Amino acid sequence: MTFTDFMAAAPVVLAEGAVIERLKRDGRFPLDPHALHAGWVYDRHRRALLEQMWREYLAIGREFDLPMIVLTPTWRANPERVAAAGLPSLRDVNARGVRLLTGLRDELGDYGARVFVGGIIGPRGDAYDPKDALSTSEARAFHRGQLRALAESGADFLIACTLPALSEAIGISEAMSETGCPGIISFVLRRDGTLLDGTPLGEAVARLDREAHSRPFAYMMNCTHPSFFLEAMEIEIAKRPELRARVIGLQANAAALAPERLDNAPAPLGDDAETFAAQMLETHRRFGTKILGGCCGTDSRHIRAMAEMITQQSEQR
């Protein structure tokens, strides 16, 4: 079954929790200042740590028999950063990121058919500063090569995460459409319903959906606390009810703080796992949000708590 067919039928899908932040806190290996963990696929010891973390998340999905989404270690593997980090090539580092996760999926037997690998990219510049965002034409040209490498390496879908501005998102969406691979655009969302550049979410989605040839498969939000998401969606759905069907997922922060305050925080911040899970399930109940995962401040405890609550609610029906 294709990713799009599966997503149309699945009532709820788990996504991984934080990866980059957890690696930073782990401290055994420093993250590259340019490419973060993208180059770890070339080092046996660093790759083993990546595999351990994803096996942890995948084990939760398999234990509770819930479909699962995992995302490649390529959020910062764009052309400039790959070159600055001295990695072999844009195509190779992105392809290895896909192969790492498809290899872990192959270990899961029948359950592996319910695991989908997303090829992830990020904005070119600071994810929390919309002034760093590319124009639409610049973004289309800049991100095209990485998106093509991820799609051609076997990613089930493409996803651009932590986008602060509409202009870069439009260019990314156009480049995604050229690959023929389903694409998801994931914004950082403020509690008033706007992107970090001030564009209301409903307007951003309407603008992206207007172009039939490059219309994303769907939208998600990430690096946003579930309480912010609930407030923002309430505001925006009142104006544009179609958002209920177009926004299908949330990878949420554990702390109800602006993302700029969480970035490079000296210690993990946030709600306990059970409180976080309850809030995430509330987004599913109220808005049908079906992809539920974690971002800053989350780990396997938060993903397990969600899986337990999903299972309990399913058994009570």
C-alpha cells in the first residue's frame, strides 16, 4: 500500500520523538556545526547511536501495533551544509540517511509494512527567524537537489520541517512536486494561528493549495506545543473549515514556550509524558490530527505514553 493510500485509511499514526535534541543532550559525540547528525551515517559508532534511538521508537510502534513514521537524519543535509561539513556528496549523504531507516524497517518483519520513511529537509537558514527565509524562486532552486536525492533513494514521502515562512515553503512545495513523491509541508505555528513570518495558517495553506501542479499532499506543524496548536487551530478553522482535512499531523514540543526560547535551552524543558500525551490525544479528538509525534523536549517516554493512550481509547470504543 502506498503512503498516500495508507494515510487516507489510517485513523492515527505514531511519529518519532526528538532526535537531534536528544543527541545533543547525550553528549557522546558532538553534532557538526553545519550538518548536525547527517554525517553520522559514515561513522560506525555514531551510526550505532542513531540506530539505537530509532529502534527505541520503532519498538514502541511494534509493541502497540500502531503504524509509525520515522524521518531521515537529513534535516540539515542541504547543498551548502553538506559542502561546509566536508561530506562526500549531497546525493550520497541523503541516500545513506534513507538506507539507514529502510534497513531498520527491514528488521521488523511483517510490522515493517506499517512503517513509513520520510525524507526530511529543513529551511536553508535559521528555522526560527523568518528574515532568513528564501524567496520562492530561490527555495525551488536551492532545495531541488536534496529533495530529488531523497525521493530517488526510496523515501516513502518528503517532508519539509520547521519552516518559518511562506515564501520558502512555496518554493519547496514546487520542488517536491517535481519528484513525484508525496510531499508534506510542516510549519512552526504560534498560538495566534500565524507562522513565524506573521502569515495566518489558513492563508498559507490556501496559497499553497492554489497551485494544482504543486499542491502538497498535506500539512503538519512541528516545534509547537499542543496547547498552542489547539488554540491556533480553533482560530484558523473558524475562518477556513477546510484546514481540518488538510492539517494531518503534529510533532509537538513538550514545553509551552515559544520555539525561540527552547532553541539551545541549557536543559530539556516540558510537560511530563502523560500530560503531553493527553494533550496530543486532544488534538486528535478535536481536529482529527492523525500523525502524532514529538519535537523539542520529548523522548521515548512521550511516544510510549501516546501509544498507551491511543490503545486504551481504542479498546474503550
